[in-house]
Amino acid sequence: MTASDARTRVWLVGASGMLGSVLAERLNELDVNLATTDRELDIGEREQVLRFAAEFAPELIVNAAAHTRVDDAEREEAEAFRVNAEGPLHLAEAARKASARFLHFSTDYVFAGDADVPYVEGAPTGPIGAYGRSKLAGEQRVLEHFPAGSTIVRTSWLFGPNGNNFVKTMVRLLREREELRVVADQSGRPTYTRDLARASLALAGVAEPAREAGVYHFANSEATTWYGLTVAIHEECLARGLALKATRIVPVRTDEFPRPARRPAYSVLDTSKVEAALAAAPRSFRAALNSYLDEELLGAGFV
Ligand SMILES: NC(=O)c1ccc[n+]([C@@H]2O[C@H](COP(=O)([O-])OP(=O)(O)OC[C@H]3O[C@@H](n4cnc5c(N)ncnc54)[C@H](OP(=O)(O)O)[C@@H]3O)[C@@H](O)[C@H]2O)c1
């Protein structure tokens, strides 16, 4: 960084997470003046956040940090709130003080999952677990504190490089097991982190005019189930000549896999608002899955 550096000053928080790592790549492509932090700067600690922002003087703060362990959150709800509710509040406060824009991420888990039409941004929330409650509280604190400068992007079922995700796990299991039993009574829209990063940074105004502040939904298009996604992964791996052991993929009900946290049954986000704002529709999850398999998973020595 030099005194004459006129590039946009962006502070990316949570830069080594699954989404954070691709946001960092995209921000570097867009040639911003980027500062990144991760665990070493605890967003639950207000003073640390305010001090860093005062020193770096960002024009945009991007928050990809979160307590994302959905099952653990049930027994560590206070910690989930500290990171997912207090953390974003501190960052929104820092953004407001610096007259910066704030880009924050949230989740389909803020909804109860009992709808039968896709969730629009204004649909009633009603989280059914601790993680969803903490993320909803984060949204509310951000919107109370800095509504004019905050963009919150809710997303769902992420996959991408640099982290464990459902696609990666299924490719491994398809190679190890003859039979896979996969939940077929939860629906959602899988989302490639690279597509999400591109759209979110556009909304927040990096290298183009910022769109209106507020809440947006972003997910790749077409809803499916975990079972449907697994069938797609299986077909695409076979099409790429990957040696698989699995010959049977069996659809099962959620109650076959008891977990500490309940999952929403219907997590389908409506993305009309972001489509209108960006004048572009998210590509299908199948097209995004193909990119991920070709560019990252199979290309990176996974085979
Ligand atoms: N993954 C999904 O399917 C999904 C779906 C919908 C929405 N989202 C949302 O998308 C965003 C990104 O999720 P992700 O899957 O990329 O998460 P992730 O891979 O778990 O990354 C989160 C990052 O935040 C860091 N972190 C945790 N607590 C912190 C703290 N107190 N201070 C600073 N950093 C901290 C983590 O560090 P450690 O690794 O050291 O813990 C990690 O690097 C989150 O807002 C999440 O709620 C995710």
C-alpha cells in the first residue's frame, strides 16, 4: 500500500473460509487495495474491530466470517450469537464510522422451511435452530445500526474450493462406497461460491455502481434435494470418466439421519430481486457444478 494508491480500500473479514477465499481471489482480480483478516482478528471483540477499521480506513467491509457449525451451535448458542450477531454489529458500526459500505452474508436458515413457494426477501422469518437464530439476530443488528450502507446477501447450500462441502464429500463417497443413502425430503438451491462472490461484490459496488442497500437472496437456479444433487454429481463424475464404486443412490427421509440441529425442509430462495438489480439471472446449479468439477475438484488432483 502506498500513499498514492487510489484503488478502492476493501477489508475482507474471514478471508480463509470457503466463501472468504474466493472473495479474496475475486477482489484481487478486480484490483482493489485489499486487507484481509481471519481468526486472529476476532469479530466478537468490538475494540479489535474498531481499531483495525480506524487504521485501515476501508471504503468497503466484506464479512465472510461466521460460526457456521450448525450442529455445534445448538450447544454453543452464546458463542454462535457472539460471532454471528455481535460480530456483524461491530463491523457495521466500524463501516458507519468509516463512511464505508458493508457487505454481509446470511442464510436460508433464517426461515422455518415450512413454505411451499420460494422465499422472497420480505417473507416472515422463523429459524428453527440456534445457528439460524444467531444469523437472523446478526441481520437485524446490522439493519438497525447501518441500514443505509449495508447489503446483506442470504444464500444457501454452498459449494466451492477451500473447504469441506457436500459436493466434495459426495465425490469422495461415490468413490468409496457401493451404496449411498441420501436425504430426499429437504429442498434448496445449491450455490457455487464463485458465482455468489461475483454477484455480491457487484451489489456492493466493487468496480461498478453499488446497488440499493438492503437484503438480497442469491443462489444458483433450479431447486433440488440433497438426493437430486447427488444424482447430478454422480452423472457428471461418470461423464468425466471418474472411476466410481457407487452403483446405488437411495433416497431416504431426514429422520434416518438424526442430527442435533433440525434442518429446514424447504429452503428455496427466490432470487427475482437480485436478478432485477444486476440484470442477470444466476446460472443453473448444474452448470455451476460442472464448472466446479472441471476447474477445481477433478482438475486439482482429486481423482
Ligand atoms: N456453507 C454454507 O452452505 C452456507 C449456506 C448459507 C449461508 N452461508 C453463510 O455464508 C458465509 C460464509 O460461510 P462459509 O461456509 O464460507 O464459512 P466457513 O468456511 O466456516 O468460514 C468462516 C470463517 O470465519 C472464521 N471465523 C469464525 N469465527 C470467527 C471470529 N470470531 N472472528 C473472525 N473470524 C472467525 C472461520 O475461522 P475458523 O475456520 O478458524 O473457525 C472461517 O475462516 C457465512 O455468513 C455463512 O453463514 C453459508
